[in-house]
Amino acid sequence: MPKIEISNAKGLVQKTGAGLRAVPVELTLTSDPETVDTSCFYIQIDPDGAKAIRLKAGTEVGQLLLISNVAGGAEDITFNTADFTAGAVPLSQGESVLCVWNGTKWSPTSQSLS
């Protein structure tokens, strides 16, 4: 089986090897709150201090979005309450959340806890 790589820059690319790799979009938050583009599958966020963020609407029902907090220190991300079906979802350093777009809001399906 060939290796498949999915990135926001190139889309779906076939390479030598085996497996599937999602290439993350890397984002450093500088404003508070900051609106985050959700047109990719995987976003690694460095909040540069505790930050609140807004998520743009999904592009279609069932769209998946994986977000990881890759902060170098104990910096939390707090999502806007209006963006999630579960209300405010905190994301500490080293944690990730997988969400699905339901047509109106993002619904967290699973969350890793550090």
C-alpha cells in the first residue's frame, strides 16, 4: 500500500512507503480572541500565553477537525462557548480535541487529557 499524505498546502499526495499521514497546519496565536480557519483537518496551536479562540464554521456536515495544543509551557486554549455544542472546551498544554461539524456548531467527539 502506498503512503498517503494529506496537507492543507498540497491536498492528497501519494508517496513511497506505507501508511497515512496528516500534515498539521501550525498556528501561533497572537491576538485574544483569535479566529481560527477550519478548512484543514489537523491544526497544531501554540497559544503564546493563555488565549481564547473562535473557530470558523465548518464547510460541510460531518467535517472532522483535530486541534492540538503544542504550547511550550502551561498555556491553555479556551474555545468560544458559541462554537461548541458542549459549551466552552478548555485545552491544556499537550492535549488534543477531535471535533465534527454538525451544520451549526462543532461537536467534540473525543479529547485527550494530559
